[in-house]
Amino acid sequence: MRTAVTEMFGIDIPLFAFSHCRDVVLEASKAGGMGILGAAWMTPEELEVSLKWIDERIDGKPYGVDIVFPGTFAPLTDDRDPAKILPEGHRQFVDRMMNDAGIPELPDDDAKAFAQEHADKMKMTPSDSERSLQISLRHPGVKFIVSAMGAAPKHVVDLVHAHGLKVGALVGNVDHAVKQKEAGVDVLIAQGAEAGGHVGRVGSMVLWPQLVDAMAPIPVLAAGGIGRGRQFAAAMALGAAGAWCGSIWLGTRESDLTPNMKERMFESKSEDAVVSKALTGKNCRILRSNYTEAWDKAEDVKPLTFPLQSILGGVPLRRAERVRRFDYWTYAVGQIVGDMQQETSVRQIFAEMLGEYVEVMENLNKLLED
């Protein structure tokens, strides 16, 4: 398959695999597409280790790094002691929720250590993002830097270009895309509302062709609700230069989700992937649970500003996970979760998507012949 992005990156298949799991990134690039490592939840040391690990195994194939450049956020210093930065009322709210559900507390020492470690991993302020960028630019296999949750500053785009790399950006509407174009990005990822994580309000079938038309000649990757070959074909038919997939990799053996977490995904329907502020403080499509519904129904306590809400959720979600109370657990996932029914592999998904893509194209050609 030859498109603007396969030519741009020297890859065989215009399929981009976003994941926080380095194993998924590695396998996607080795399968002929391009893996994109999500760096938002990593300390600088963890990011360095992961990128070095990928470089040593990827056989010269290109890959990318997704870095969060949030437009709005709570200012944080290097001192991220949860006891200092989180309001007491909010901490009491989540503690009471877990206690009422009979979910045991973490041991005191474990709770404090985990809460601090979780807070330190929230690499979501401008200084955090630029630190992650500097680390990424030192690794030869990184060929694509993607900006999530906002427009990357112009000096960041210029710096990436100065290193000979391309810049991409996730967008949820035409206005966002215009700002990214003005910043000088090379590729736009049109993320429809079906996607997991932070999403806009426009559905994929409407958003994809809107951006293709409005942003030409910048290539557009289609994202949101893609996990099968038919969806891949639909994206290409609507003018996309490739597809960007995220949620579908959560159920693979390369994913770092535990078997219980994966089983929770496999039991879920597409309707269970809901938009809520419970996880991050921003509109985010996540797996419905008692935890998310408690936040959505709360009247006296509202979600905190990003990323404080994510920091707040660390301990209660860890408590639920520790005793396998997945009715109080959640994770960012898109509506494609309804098609995820058993563990597979990155290679298998690539093979199945391409096989179904070819079948669709052959059927369409027959229709034209008739």
C-alpha cells in the first residue's frame, strides 16, 4: 500500500499503533506499520529505558513517541506530594467510595509510596513534555513525534523539524486542525468521538472527510473506532492516508494489562465505553464502572483540573485492582471494545485487518464491474 505517510516514513502499511506498551510498539513496526509509544505515564528514566529497549530490537524500523502538550492544566512543581496537592474533600470522597464498597485499603507504607510514584508519573505539564521530547530526540529510531491534547508550541515543532523528524497531532474538529496546521505539523490524526481517551464530540464518519478536505495537502490519519479491516477500508475510502489505532491493542498478549483487566475488556460492550471526567478531569472515553458512575452522579464534589484528577485516582483504582474488584476499576478504551472478545496478538490483528481490507476492496471492485 502506497500513501503519503508510507512514503513519508518508509513503511509498508499505513497503520499506526498507539500504545503505552513498548512490546506493542515494537511488534507493530516490525509488522510493517509504525508503533507509537505513549510517554505520558512515564518518568524520564522509564522513557529512556523503554526507548533504548525498542532501539535494540526494532531492526532499524521507524517508530514514534506520543507526548502530551495540554492546553489547560493545573500547574505542578517537582514536589508532587498527593497530601499537599489534592484537596482533602476529594481524597475523602474516593476513600469513602472504596470503603463503602468493602474494598480494603492499601497498607500504609505501600499506599504512600504508590501515591507518590503515581503522582511523579504524571508527565503532563509543559516542562515535563519538553523533558520527554529531549529524551526522545536522542534515539535514532524515533522518526515521528506526536502531540496530544493540544497544539505543540511553535518552538517544539521547529526543534523536531531541525532534527529531521516529522510532527503529528491528534485533533477532534476542524478548528483544532487549523491551529495545528498553523503550528507547522506534518500529519494530522483525525480522532472521532468513538475513540478511547480524550475525545471531542464529532463522530469519525463526519470528521475524517471534513479534515481531509479542509487540511489538504497535509495527510490525515483516521482514528476512532478502527479495529477491523472494514473500518480501515472505510477510512481510506473517505480520503485518509492511513489509520491510527489504540484500543484494539489492549487485548493482545503484548499488552501490559493483567489477564483480569483484559477479561474485563472482553466482557464489555461498546456501550460500556463512556465519556466521563472521572479518570482525568477532562472528557475522556473510558470503561464504565461503579467508580466512574459515582463521579458522574456526584453533586458536592466535582472532578479536579487535569492532571490532578488522574493523580487522585491512583490509589483507589489500585485498591480495586489489588483485590480484583474490577466493578470499581476503569481504563481508557474506545467503542471498539465491543469487538474485543479474546486475547490475540499484534501480528494477528495486522494480518486480520489486512485480509479483511483486501476482501472489502475485492467486493467493491465487483460492484463496480456489475
